[in-house]
Amino acid sequence: MNFSRPEADVFFPAATPGLTAAAALARTTHLCVIAHQDDIEINAYPAVAECFGRADRFFTGVVMTNGAGSARTGPFAGTTDAEMQRIRRDEQRRAAELGRYNLQVQLAHASADVKRADHPGVRADLAAIFGGCTADVVYLHQPVDKHETHVACFLRCIEAIRALPPARRPRRVLGVEGWRDLDWLADADKVALDASPYPELAEQLINVFASQIVGGKRYDRAALGRRAANATMQASHAVDAATSVSLAMDLTPLVHDDTLSTVAFAQLHLERFRTDVTTRLQRLGG
């Protein structure tokens, strides 16, 4: 497969003899298209776990950006930006090997290009990704994330999916937590994804990204702690059904209804939250 950036990386973590990148993409059952190296492992681990060790499920990860601009502290303090990009690319490859991904693609776009709605390279690459597979479920960022590159990545992906004929669009699309939790969603809107399987793998996958953790951003503790908190705090009057849970927003309406704007979709969830809080306070005499 050819992508628009010469430094784009297409990696077979567990190569099958004779399998091409196009064939690997075509057999994908679980697809995650996300902004940065480590976003899959931190925010979409249940997708990895669902496919791990399975001969009938195939997880493909796609990272849109090149890792530029990462903080460089501790042992990485003297690392140049170009060197850090290579380090992050290699870390993502190691995570893909550890998680036995079907395919790992790193498109190597600058964040600024992803934020452009009309960037031809970003558009062409996403058209190739979404047009090249018929995944059962797609994992993306979501509209209430506060990281602008995450939100831009989400928007570009929705645009790409909507460019497909309706019959070629994914059956289900989920938006994962990132730089904002989703525990505030109305209960009916929460999609609880079991992140309990293979706990050692879950921890190992995050710790692959030493360039992000060693310098002081403890994503390992934060991600695993968030999942544990979700498992316990999602229901006040029921015992925990899982030890680790990732929450997601169901984005499927956005890819089945082209007239539904992303702004209106986000506002709908915010309004349900407002109504939930207001109704409870009024019922209890507030």
C-alpha cells in the first residue's frame, strides 16, 4: 500500500507468508484510527484484547500523526525532534508486536495537516484505509475530547467514512476516552467496554512507550487507574461486573445519517447530561 507521506510506516507484527498489506487490511475485523502513538494502547485497549490470540478476529491500528513535538525530558532530554519521531515509531511497532496486531500503519502526518479539513494527503490516506476494509467495529476519538488533534482526527475520519457508499460503511463506530473521561455521559449513552482480559498485557503495552512515561507523564498509572475507576464507579448499587472498563461514545449515528452534524451530535449528549442533573436535583427538592 502506498500512502501520501514517504515516511509512512506499514508494519506486519506477525507476518503471514504471502499476505500483502492490502490483504491484511481487507481481513480486519477491528479497526482503530487514532491520532498519536500510544493512543491505541491507552484508550482503545479493549479492541486489542478482543482480537488477542484469536484466529477469527484481526485488529489493525492506524496512527495518523508523526509524533513530532513530544515533550523530551529525563533520559530523552537531549533527543532531537526527528530522533523522537523515530523512537515513537519504533515504540508503536513494538506495541503492535506485543499485542499481536494484524497490521500497524503510521501515516506520519503533521498535526497541523490533520487539523485541515481539506488536506489532500490526509483525505487520500483515510480513503485508502476505510475503503480497504469492512471492519465489524471501528474505534475513533470522539467530539468532546479536549485535545484538538484528537478532535481533528475524529472529524477527518467521519468525513472519510461518509464519503463511502452506505453499504460500505462500518456497522458500528465507537469513540474512546482520551483527554476527557466519558463517565459523565447519561447511562443510556455509555458504552462500557471490558478491559479486564490479559491484565499483564494491558500494562506491558502502555509501558512500551518509555519516551512518554519516563520523563514524568505516568500514562501507565493514569490509564489503568481510569479503567479501574470506571469498573467500580459506573453503578452505585451493583457489584463490579469487571475489574477494568473503558467507556466509549456510540458514534454510529454519525456514519448512518449524513444530515446529522457533529456539533449537533455533541450538543445532544451535553443536553442529556444537563437534563439528567437538573431532573435529579428537582426531584430531590433542589
